[in-house]
Amino acid sequence: MKRKPKPWLITNLRFAYYFLGVVYLALGAVMLGLEVISLALGESPWGFLLGAGVGLSLGWWFRSLGDPRHEPGRAEALLSIALIWLLVPLLGAIPFWVAGGMNYLDAVFEAMSGFTTTGATVLADFEQFGYSLFFWRSLMQWFGGVGILVLVVALLAHLAVAGRQLFITESTGIQKEPFTPRLRTAALSILKVYATLTLAAALCYWIAGVPAFEALCNALTTLPAAGFSPNPRSFEAYSPLAQWFGTLFMFLGGAGFVLQYRLFFTRDPRPLLRDVELRVYTLIVLVFSTVLAIFLITHHTQDMNYSWSDAIRHAFFNVTSIITTTGYASADFALWVPAAQAILVAAMFVGGCAGSGAGGIKVIRLLVVGAIVRRELIRSLHPQAVMTLRLGNKSLGEDVMRSVAAFITLYVALVAAGAVLISLLENNFVVGFTASAQAVGNIGPGLGEVGPMGSYAGLEPLSKLILIVQMWAGRIELIPVFLLLTPELWKKLKG
Amino acid sequence: MKSWPRFAKAARANPIPVATYMTGTVYFALGGVMGVLGLADSLLGEDALGFFVGAAIGLGLGLVLRQLGSPQAEPRRAEALLTVAVLWILVPILGAIPFWISGGLGYLDALFEATSGFSTTGATILADFDQFSYGLFFWRSMSQWFGGMGILLLFIVVLPHLALAGRQMFFAEVTGVQKQQLTPKLRQTATNILRVYLLLTLLTLTAYLLTGVPVFEAVANTFSSVSAGGFSPNPQSFAAYSPLTQWIAAWVMFLTGVNLLLQYRAIFDREYAAPLRDPEFRAYALIVLTVGLLMASILYLRHDYNLEPAFRHAFFQTASIITGTGFASADFAMWVVPAQTLLVMLMFIGGSAGSVGGSIKIIRWLVIGALVRRELQRALHPQAVLPLRVGNKNVGEDVLRAVSAFITLYVGLFASGALIMGILEEDFVVAFTASAAAIGNVGPGLGSVGPMAHYGDLHPISKGVMIFQMWAGRIELIAVLSLFTPELWRRLRAQARNQT
């Protein structure tokens, strides 16, 4: 069958269209399933109906435009990532908009926060949502986690973007190879761990006394390091045991899944123990938590009635939550002393391990930067010396270092630009800074008005839009989004 | 000067002769200056004990250190780094003595004030301006003027020569740093810079005097204007002076952020177009203009300033913060958050690399911008070999690495400072802005450390952190941080062994 070429269509994007179509069809099908649930529960059926309709029809149309056999080049692949991560939340927002009593901007904010596994909410009143909407909210984070693991961990590594080439050789042993069965196996094994841990988390929460529905929803948002909870008080509402389980699973969610695969499925703990990133990650969590626990014990045993065990639990829970960019809260940390909050703000810039669903800068990039800085200091003494940088037992290439340096610069610049703009709009320094930092890092809560028990509903529409862009860009590691701003990309797509 | 025999032996065994000799010379000179100020103060009938003690220590230690050291033409790298780092903290340690003995400050506070002076920061712990005599105010401003002179020589002559923090590239064509020795050309460059500095000082002084600033304050403010310092003997800073003075000061501050070598070429070589062709100057002027206009509109719309005051305060404050001067023509801690946010942003930009301005500096932002742009292109063409250019200069990979390491260190040190002070001061805005203002050598922060307030009430550890930040930030971090690498000490020990 020969189709007429459409002049407005960038034909090089055929693979992206096909892929987007498949994703839309799948989400449409899921929404159709949720439609059944909402009908059964007697909740408003129109949101999922409309969403399913739009998803299925647009999905079918996109699929017919695309071509699965087209091998995407670099420009197309990067653009596809950006495009898909933007268009999927636009579809996912429809049920919130129609059935959740939100305007479309808020709905997109919520959906973007969902698919990017951020966990920042504009939901001020949790009564607004029915069970089916809460389930959809959690489910989209779980899907977002799958997407990030497969697409970003595998594909960005394959494309050698943002220093990712390093992480894949580190964690999967895959060298520069075409997108082959081996990569597919790696992706599958990651997903196996991801699904297993999700089930385990749901079970553990349920055993610890969390109601079944909430246990399931929370499990779906724990492993992708996401953070939506159907309970307005987040984990504050649950028993200490459930909070400790939460800490455990958040920690696992922030550690690389590939290494866990080796441990759980091949019963080989050695790569796990030898991994530099995991060691540093564990160390950071321990140090931050200990310091925070000390502050909580010295400052809040009186006015908040924390016992020692409360303080230690809250310290570990919230530090793990912020470092892994999950964003749950076991207490309203916006009420803590500034010293404790300062530690959490610092933790916002760490992020989890590279092979996980966590956002942020990621531990391994900080290690690379630390190595660069150390080398430059030594070079100031021996300007002629040739030094190779090593991380664990891997030597770092100059290309990795350059791209990590560029990545971190972009990251900081995006946080700073957002902080300035949001402060300008909101007239509030703390809200501007923390909202911006959490959005780029896909964390969720900020401090002050946008703290863990607050919401983003009161922000200016423009601030919300900025946060949406930041969540989007931060999730797919900035480079694909910033590329959209370069004329080279568009030139390459046309040519 | 003839060596005393007893010292001659010690001097031969001294592993760091240049560091010792330099410190001795500077101490001797500062001792002399303090002696003169002490005489002046005692003629005015004020307490001059601090100056005399300072003078005695400076002259005495200076003599001894000069004897122990020796002026070598070319110190080794490790020693050169050590000299730079140590000099910039030993000088405030001496300079603090008058504040401590005659100024009624504790030694930590005095050291804070002196570090803030010699690093041309302008952050003060002085709550009560009646505490200080004329001599002390003069000393305070003068220390900034000396600091400014020192920093110019460091930035344009020494650091490029040592190839630190990317400076090997910034002045390559003027200073000829590729050559291994301090050539006559370098000496010529140094003289040229100082000529511009002196000319600017004289012009500023004349302008302040003509616009009606009292003589003493005019002199003191001149010292701290041209060095981008920011100490003023008037507790109201520039808010106390006429609008015309404020406009002039805004221009002076703008000029202090411009590469002095460019100014030399424009003034003495009559190459008027030289600055306009320079990418760093163009970016600098563009930033000042954009932020100034934006701030003027915010001030005009959100506060009840008229048009002229809105523009005046906006440009004054923009120039003051971007160059790291820190004068205030109005209490900007009272301004609306958007205006304050712009000021905080400026704290991270800084002036030109060849100026007394602090912070990261424009050229480094241009380099890092070029790096990011290239990495984006590389994401599309991973195999392409893409040269990096700023203006019409190629940026070498070594410069690139040095600049990205510098910025990382800068941000890291700023963030650690903010974190520590956040914990100690229990106030985010104070911690954040104090840390940025200290490491960028700006001076005032926001909130309770705003331009009309002072740093006196901070926790002693916070003051210590800020002293470290002012010191390290001023000499562009690398020299100070290299003190913390075992490598440096290993080399110095090896050097010592070779000599004996």
C-alpha cells in the first residue's frame, strides 16, 4: 500500500511514531481496564472512557504513520525519547482532568509528576479522587519506572549520552554493541527484579498493617522511586514497621537493579559488594541519616515528642526517601529545624544509583566529578603528568568525563534558572529553590508551602509549567530536551 | 641587604625560600604602613597602640623572614602554590592586629574583618561604627586597595603563569605565558595594569570629591571602590551620598569588573574598539545591561521609586554585586524577592578574569557554555572532532578540564558552606547568601546579613567558614585546596631533602 507523503511529517521519525502508537494503545487498554473498575465502584466513568478512546484511536493512528522496521539514527532516537516522555503524560492527564475535578494544566502536572516518577502533587483535597484515579496515579508511576529502566538505562547508554556509556559497561558488561539480544536480556532481567520487588513490597506493607489498596498503590510507587501515596499523610499514617519496610524498599529501589539481579537470581553477591557506586550510595545514606538522627534527637525530643527510636526511624526514612528521589514522608519535615531541613536539601542533589529508577544527579556522576577534581588538583602540581582516572577498577575515558561535566553543568543551570524564575513568580525564596531542585531531580516534596504535607496547587500556572518542563527534562537526563533547542538537531532531522 | 651569618645557614636549609622571602617583604611593607597610620592616629589623639604593635610585628617578622628566605627567580610549582595560598592568609593575620587591639574586636572578628579587607570582600562584623578611629577606617579601606593590587598581579601575571583554573588561556596573547620565565614582557604587563589601577583611583577620588563626599570618606571609598572591595566608613554605605555620586560609583564599579588590560589598550594605546571586540567584555556589558534594566523595571513597578531612582539603584546594585564590590545605594534586603533573586544570581557570575572582580568570572561561564554546546552536538555526532572556541580563541582540552573542575569546586565549596551555616544559623536565606557572598568576595548577603546589617552575630564557626571561603575564593580555590593534597607536602619534603 502506498501512502501519500505528508509534507508536515518528519519521515525520519517513523520509528518514534510507531513506538508512540504502541505506548498509546497500551495505555488506552489499561484505561479501558480501569474504566471497568470505576464502573464497578460507581465512580465517574467519563475520564477513563475519554482517555481510553483518545489513547486507542490516536495510538492506532500513530502506529499506522510509523514503521517498526525503520532503524532510528541518533537524532531520531533522542528526539523520540523527548517526544514520548512529553506526549504520554498529556494522554495520562485526561482522567484527572475529566473525572478528578482539575483543570488540564493541573492534570498534566499530576500526570507528568506521575510518569516521571516525581511524586509532586497538586492534589490539595484527597477526597477529589476515587479509588480508580488513585490506582491510575500509582500505576503511571510504575509504568514510568519501567519506561525509565528500559528506555533510559538501556537506550541512553547505547547512545552514549550524559556519560551513560560508563554505567552500562560497569553494570551490565555490555560494550558498544548494536541494540541486540544481549541488551534485551539485560532489560528483561532488570524488569524481573523490578516486578519481584514490587510484589514483595506490597506483601510486606500489607503484613505491616497497611490497608490492602494502599499497600498495593504504595508498592507500585516505591520501587520506581516515585512517591505518590493515596494517603494524604503519606507514610506518616502507617505503623513504624511499615515505615521501616518503606525505608528498605526505597533503598533497594535506589540501588541498581542489575546488581540485585545477580544477587537474587544468580545468587552471586560478589558484584554487589564490589560495586563502588553501591558502596558509596550506602555510605551516603548511612552518614546523612546518622547526622539527621542526631539533630532530631537533640532538637525534637521535646516539642515533637520524638523518642530515640522515632528519631532514628524518621531520619532513615526521610533521608532514604529524598536521596532515592522517592519523596514519601514519615513526618512533616517542613516543620523540622532548619538544620535538619538543610541536610535533606543537600540530599536532594545526590540521587540514587545509575541503574535504578531514581532521579537526581546520581551517585556515580558525583564520583566521576570527584575524580576529575582530584586529578585537576594534582595536575596543578604536575602540569605535564598524564593521569588516567579510575573508578573502582575501571578507567574513565575523557569522553565520559566531558559528558558528565556537561551534564552536571546543565543540571545545576536548570535548577538555578527554575529557582530564579519560580522565586520571581512566587515571591518566596525557599519555595522557589526547593521546588526547582525537587522537580529536576524528580523527588516530589519541597520545603515550606510545598512541603511533604502541602501541595503544589497554590502555585502560579506559570510556575507549574516550569516545573512540568523541569520534571520532563530531569527525567530523561536533560540532553534530549536541551537538544531540542539546538538547530543542529532539526537540520539533521530534515537532511 | 647583607645576610646575617646566623640566618644564612638556616636560609640555605629552608625548603621554601621564596614563600618566606615574599611573606617577609610584604610583612615589612605592611609594618611600615601601619607605623605611619599609627603616627597619624596618635597625632589625632586616638588609640594607636594596635597600629604600633602591628607595625612592630610586621617590621620585625618581616626582617627575619626576609633573612630566612631568598628571592629566587623561579620557584618550583609546589612552592609557588604554597606561596600564593599562604600569603593571602598570613597578611590578614597580621592586618587584623590593629582591629583587635584598638578596635575593640575579638581576634576572630578582627581576622574576619581583615580577611574581608585584603580579599576585597567587604563583609563587615562592625555593628557600631563609632568603635573605629579614622586610622582604623583608613586601614580597613586601604587593605582592600592593597588586596586589589595583589589580586591583579596574581590574576594577570602569576596564575596564568602557573596555568591554574584555566587562566593559561585567558591572557595568552598579552602575557606570553607560554614562555617559561617571568619575561620583561610580563613585567611590562604588570606595570601597565598598575598604571590603569592608579589612574582609576585618581579619577575616582577626584569625582567623589567634586560631588561633595567629605574628604576622608572620599579617600576611603575610593580605595574600596577601585578594588571592588566594598568597605565604607559610612554605616549607610552609598545610601548616604548624593544621586550623582551614586551614578559615578556605579560607573566606577562597572569599570572595575572590566579586564584592566583591555582598559590599558583603550586608554594608553588608544585602541578604543579593543573592548568591543572582546567576547568577555561584550558578555559582561550585556549581562549588566539586561539585569540592570530588568531590576529597574521591578523596582519601578513593585516599589514606590520614581523612574530615575529606580534606574540608579538598579544599575548601582547590579554593578556592585556582579563585580563583588558590595556597596549599597539602598537597603536591598528590603526589596521584593524577585529583585533579591536577581542579585543572588549575580553573585555567581562575577567580573572579567582580568579584573579585581570575584566569583566565577564571565570567561569561565563562556567556556563552560561552549563545552555544554559542544556536548550537545556530540550527542548527535559522537565521532566528530569539534574544536571549542570562545570568540576567536581555541580552548584547549586542559583549559576545559581546569575550568570545569574549578566551577565544580566553587559550587561544592559554596554548597558545603551554605550547609554548615544553615545548620549553625538556622536560617536558610542567611546561610545561602552569606556563603555565596563570602566565596564570591561580594560582601553583603540578604536577610539579617543584608547591606545595612553586619556579620557580627554569626556563630564563631560560621565566621571561620566564611574566612576560609573568602580566602580560598579570592585566589581561585586551587592554590588553597592544593594545601590539602598530600602531593604538595610530599613535593616540598622532597625539595627539602634535595637541598640538604
